[in-house]
Amino acid sequence: MSDATAYGHTGTVNGETDFEYAVVNNGLNLHGTGQFPSYISVANASDLQYTASQSFTVSAWVYPSALRSSEEAIVAKSRDQGNYYGLWIDASNRWVFRGPAGDVVGPTAIGSTWTHVTIVQNGSANMRTIYVNGLASGSGAAQAGDGAGPLWIGQQNVSGNLESFPGIVDEIRVYNRALAASEVTNQMGPPVLKGSSTVLQGSAGNYGLIIWPASGKIEPRKGATPGQYNLTLNFSAPVSGVTATLRRQDGLTEVGGVTGVSYDSTGKIVTVTLSGVGNAQPLSLHLSNIYPGNGTLDLPFNVLWGDVNGDNIVNNLDLSIVQNTHTTLVNGSTAFYDVNCDGAINASDDSLVTSAFHTGLAPQTDTNLAIFQPPTALSYNGTDVPAGAFDQSLITRWDSAHGIDPEWIYVNLGAICSIHTVILNWENAAGQNYNIDVTNDPSTTWNIVKQVTGNSTSGIKTYPNLNASAQYVRMYGITRDGPYGYSLYDFQVIGLSGDPTATAPTVNSATTVTALTSSPFTYKITGTNTPTSYSAVGLPSPLTVNPTTGLITGTPPTAGSYTATIKATNASGTGTATLTINVQTSFAAWESFWFTNSETYDPNVSGPLATPANDGISNLMKYALNLAPKANGSSGLPVESMTAIAGQSYLTLTYIKVIAATDITYLPEVSGDLQTWSSGSGATTNVSVTNNPDGKTQTVVVRDLTAASAANKRFIRLKVTKP
């Protein structure tokens, strides 16, 4: 006989025992013939043993086929050794909760009738109680039941004194806690295996959100007819006579109610129709008169329109999910983001979520704070961009440039949040040694909240109990576990969200930028407090702004200095700033931007080979590396390093490249003697090219193709030429 739970307490049928139709499908028919075996045995386990200070519950439907004024064991645990417990009918034909210190006595049993009996020990309250058909019928002090013998059903494990029970038992349940009185009543009807809130979503069809046994789930959909839901309940056996009422869990007056109860042809599926259900309610569907058993059940049913991530508050996190899952036809994985239930996810759903900002139910619960939030990485490889680690997909991923340490990726949560857990799902290219860092400003100090050393496997790594408070969370890779890069399928930040839309945004992107004529220009408006839209007034034609992303793009036609008002908006208001765009024309434009009119006529000051900062770096090189000509530029020069590959060391050079500097040539060169220099595909290879956040430069990493050794000296340099 199998255990319906995951605990694995499988029973063994012994002797004259068979199965017969009972309250819920089949039950155990026990012959109860004197000293002949007729029982189910379950092996001892530690989770079936309880001290006097521990709690447990045993419940069963019992049908005595005869009352014989004899001791009859229905459920008996460890009767052969140590402290025992169980349910009996005693010699006075009474239901009793038996233990080594005596019985807790209930009422007289009734023969040939189904009776629901529950025995409960509440260790913390030092109380034992016996319930008969849902009513507390006797009580006494808690006792130890920690004997190491097996659990028998239908007889007791005492040789020569089996105390056999004649009749049928069904739905035997053992809990390692004390059920409350209301929960005891809930055991009396056939159990609900699954409960779903089902809504018709346009041409996409019906989709059900499971609300039972996953209690506490949020129904985020408003419905095509607002507040109308079908709660579909799957019972384990046919039922009838069900009465359903809608209540609020907090005792306040509910908005909405039950308008119908219907059954399918099997009697196992009951549909309760709700209408007029108002938003932001912690509800409970109360079922009573469930026949057979006259049972009751309360199913939590929480409604919060727009709370698609289920954390009991509607804010920018919900909006990000909805905006990033727009589709013309929902499916099983996206249906619950279709707030208006028209079968599509679009701007109408965005609007419903935005209008519900700050609405919530208590208490707020943990959620993944990082879904679709803006990420930044030191580098990425090909199409495996940083966003691939935050898009709810295990197909996409972030992959850093290969062969480089350190590397990092961080996510902007949009507001200061309470961070409890970080979950990383590594691809085969995993980090071996890395930190989890947090900060409120990524341009300043990061604080380490978790150090990981010696990781050697891919897959999911969970780091709980971080108890941090921050807006930005970073994985800082120190050492790779292999020759490639750092690669994450998923980067989750679990915790409680802040409410960044409670105040208007402040624009915090750069207010002075440089552009080049006839070259593509990109700039992103950013702001605090999670903007939901962006705009700009006064941009030089043909520059335009994307109202959803804040990206300003286009190709400036003529040189000059332009100003525009840029705006970031959320539900609480709009923040503005003045943006100055200095449009230059190649080296000549760069020269005129940095030098006075008289200096541009002096090649010893502004010419390509001049060094006005007296740091030995020419103007042409500073133009190529995006450096200011009159400031010392030594900190911005290319950086050489060594990269180990297959036991060999190779010279590597990292430098900055200006994307729009198409009037010059960047030429990495290598040499073995400082006399003869080589370049091109036979001499060097590109390791990575990473677009930098400023939108106008790239970080380029190149490597010598010839290994360096004590006997084989190697040199590497960057040569910049201008026709």
C-alpha cells in the first residue's frame, strides 16, 4: 500500500485484508478475526516518533462492522515496545486516544456507520484531544509516543493479543504537527487535489492559475469582465451538496460573491463562479456541506490586479515583466501577464499595471527583484549579452569575453531593496572564485556580502541569508573555472522590493556628450526611481528619442554645440535636465573642440604629433584613446598583460578605441627584437571587442599569436596612423 505523500511510509498488507469502496474511492476492509493476521504494517521511522513535548495528528474515516465490547486497535504505533500511541475502540465501545499513561476517552462508537475520528497532540500546550465528526470530544495531558516499533493498522503488534478491528478504514493520515480545530473539520470531506482560478482570455482560450494546494497565490488578472472568475476544484472522489461563500481573510466585508456552483459528469470537478470581485482583497472561498462527510474547506484566493510577480505589491517590477513579454497571443507561460484578459499582452496591460502602482496586500513577500532589470557587464561575448541572465529564459545567457580575469556583471534593481538570497545558474563556463557585491552607487565602493571559493561545477548555486540593503547587485568574477569566460543562464536576486515610483525621477545620465558628424550617435537617458517613459525637446535633426527605452539615436549632419531638454517620467512626475551635445568632425573637430582658435593655428600645440601636456603622448594618440590633450594621459594608455593558454604564456594588449574615429587606423603590432614589427591576422588575434557604456568607445583586447618564453622574448604595441 503506497504512501500518498513524499515521505515514503509504504505499508505492507498482511493476512485477511482486502479493499472495498469507501468514503474516497477504496478503503481497507479488515476482517478482525481473532488471532489471525488482518492488518497493514508500516516500518518505524524517526518522523513517526514523538516526545511528550512534540505535536502530531492521526485522522481516519472508520466504519465498524460490529461493536463487540472488546479492545480493538484501529491505528497502533509501537505497541510492541516503548511508548506507544494510537486510536482504539475500547471494551466499552468508546473511541479512545491511547497512550502509555492512559486513554483520552471520546463518545461511544456507532456500528455500521462511517465516522471521522482525529487524535491530536499539541506538545507545546501539553494537550491531547480526540475529535469525533469534527467535534472535540475529550482531552488530557500530552504523553510520549517515541517507541521504535512499527505502525499497524487494524491490529496491534502484541503476540497473542492482536486486539483485531473488524470493519473498514479509509483516508488514514499522520501529520507531524497539531491540526487546529478548523483543519480537523476540513479533513472530513474528500480532499481537493487541485484548485484553479480560470479566466477566458480572448481567442487564446481559458487559462487557470493554481491556487490550491499552493496557498497564498495572487490572482493578478482583472478579467475581461472585471472581477469575474471560475474557481475549478478537483476532488479526489465524487461530491455533492457543496455550499460556497466568499469571505475576506481579515474579517472585513468582501466585495463580490458566489453566483453559482456546478458539477461535471463525474462529480469530481466542482466549478464555483465568482462575480463582482473587487481589487486588492485577501479572500477565502469557504466550502461547507461537502458530501460525503459533511466536510468543510477554506481555500485562500487573493486578488491584486497587476501583481504579476506575486509579491503582494504592484510596482515597476510588475511593469517591467509585462512590458518585456508583449505578445499578440498568450500561452501557458505568459497568460498571467495579460491583466485585461483579451488574449494579448500590450500597452493596455502596461497601463493597467501603471494605474495600480502602490496598491498592495500585507505582508509583502519575497520575489525575484532582477527580472528584466537593466544589467551592466565589463564585457560580453558575441550575442550572449548581459540581459540574457535576467530574462526568465534558460536558453539565453550572458557570456563574458573569454580568457580574461577579472570580469563582472551587475543589475540595477531600480531602488534600494532588501536582498535576502542570490541565485546563480552557471553554464559550463563557471566562476571558480567570485564575490557577490552590493552598492547604492556603482561608481563608488562595492560591499562584499558573499565570498565563494573553489567552485568547480556548473548549475544552480544558492546563497541565502545575505540580509543586505542595496540598489545594485554584482557578481565579481576573480578566477574562472576553465579556459573560457564567465557564463550565467540566470542571475536572480530574491528579496523585498522598494517602491521607487513613490517619487518622480531625477535624470542622472551625463549632461554633456560628444558626437561626430556623419557617424552614428547613441545616448541613453537614465533616471532614479524607475522611469516608465522618456522624452526630449530641442534635439538637433535628425536625432530622435525612443519613449520606452530613453535611447537617443541618429547621425548628426553638421558640427556645433546643441542643447536639448531631456525628461524621465514615472507615475509620480517628471524629472528634467539640460543635455549639451558637442558635434565634432573627426580629428579636426576634436582639435577645434579642445584647443583655442589661436592654438589650432600652432601645430606645435594642436598638431597630431604635438604633446601639449608634456607627457610624451601625442595628440593623435590621445584622439585615438579618447583622452583629453592638455591633461596627463598616462593612466589611459594601453595595458599589457600575460594570458595563459594550454600551458603557454601570450602577451595581451588592452586599449580603448573610439568607434567614430574612422579617419585613423588602429594597428596592434608584435616583435621579437624591437626592430622588426608584425601585424595582421598572422601576428595577432582579437580576444574581445566590448562596447562601453559611454556609447562612443570600445574596449579592445588583442593577443600575440606567438608564445613568450625565457628564450623567446616578445613585445607588443599599438600603432595609430592618420592618412
